[in-house]
Amino acid sequence: MSINRERNGHKSRQGQKSHFSAKSASTKPESGGRERSETKPKTPQIQRHKVSEDGWIWGVHAVEAALKNSARKGPFQLFATEDRAKALPQALIRRSDLNFRPTPMADFMRILPQGAVHQGIALNAPPPEGDDLEALMRDHGVLLMLDQVTDPQNVGAIFRSSAAFGVQGLIMQDRHSPVMQGVLAKTAAGAMDMVPFAKVTNLSRALENLRDEGWISIGLAGNTDDTLQGVLNTLPQPRKVVLVLGSEGDGLRRLVAEHCDHLAKIPMPGGFESLNVSHAASIALYEACARN
């Protein structure tokens, strides 16, 4: 399977500080030796607070899921309009590590990145740390591994699909994956705090550890004759399957592909052999989870 080049990693939109400086007063000698002062009116400076995604998540589903996640460590700062706060389960607002700040709607433009669809609620907190790999492979099921998929919207959409299909957990490389906040959290719509995940240093070594525990890995690739459905049909029940997806454009890295037990493709009879990685993940999860 070939998938288009991944969109450039999402960059936090930051407000810019603009400076409009008036020229300083100048003096020029007039004919007759007298000087006059010509002072141009000063243009007032316009300043906007620089904001980023650091520690922020926003949107109703993302914030509620974060507050319900007992594994998340605080402290939390909750910003919400009065009406939005009243609609939240009051038990969430009474968390001992939570500081609630009623916030007018207009103020969200000051504290969040431009364009954030916040719905009148935002949370600032340390990103979730995730689990150890060993915690994800204690039972049979389907695991999903991402090889250098860095676009936060794609990863957020993959979290959402993983929650929908009941995935056992998500595995990513710690150095080449987006931070669990901001756009990723919003796109995941709460799934980021529902699906267990682990970040590992070396994906190839992780595949070796998974194999030792009876997991069978299937790397999605276009340069193979085997289909995903065909490979899945050969596996014993109950299955312990790891689906491995590479980044758009480059696909799986060579060493990661070599550590997969099987390589398989998603058939595309339409002749347009290209899928966004999050769409490919949804199709692969449907095939794997429906037969597990």
C-alpha cells in the first residue's frame, strides 16, 4: 500500500507581536539659521500575547476525558465559561489537583492558539505519560504500531479509530511522535485518554519483545502480493496481532519492515493506490478487529 506524503507536522499558530515605530523627531536648520522641530505622531504599539499548544487541550470531549482519566497526573488548570462549567459533571471540577478559573468567552482567544475550536472550555496540564509496553501485551487482541507518523491530526484520528474498534493499545516511537496535547487531543475527541499507549525507544526491539510474547506483527506495505485479509485468515485464534503502519510517503522503514512477521497490503481495485495513513489505519483495524 502506498500512502501520500504526510502533511508537514502541525505547527502551533502563534500570535505575532507587531511593532509600528514612529520615526524620532528630527531637526533641520531653516534659512535664517533657525531650527524647527518636526515631530510625527506616534503610532501606538499593538501587542498580542504569544500562545502555543504547550500543555493545552481544548474542546468538551477532550477535556472531559482528560479529567476522567485517573492515570493523568496534575496539577490541572481548567478554564471554562460559567455555562460550560455548569454542564460538566461536578465531580470532575472537585478534583483535588484542579484549579478552576471561570473565563469569559472572549478571553479564550488570548490563552489558546489562533483557530482553536475550544467550545468555551480548555485545560492546561502535563501531557499523559502513557504505559510500559509490557502493560499493553498482557492479553490477546489488536495492537497498533506507528512508525514515525508525526502529523498530530493523523495521530489524533488514529486514536479515535482505535477507541472505536477496541484496540488493545497504541505503540509509538518516543522521538518521532507528536506531543499528546493541542490539535492531537482535539482531533482524538477524548480517545487519547481512553486508548492505552506506550512510547518506546526502538520499534524493532519492541517487535522482538512482542514476538517473544506470542504476538504476530503485520506491516502494511504496497510492495507485496499478500493482502491483509489473506494474512489474517491464516492466523490462529485467539489472535495477538500487531498492525504496523509507516509514515506517509516513506512508508515503513527498512529495519522495521524486516522485523515484521508478515507484510500485507490493502487492496485498492479503484486504481488510485493512495490512502491517508489515518484512513488506512481505520480500514486495517476494521479487518483485524472484526475477525478477532
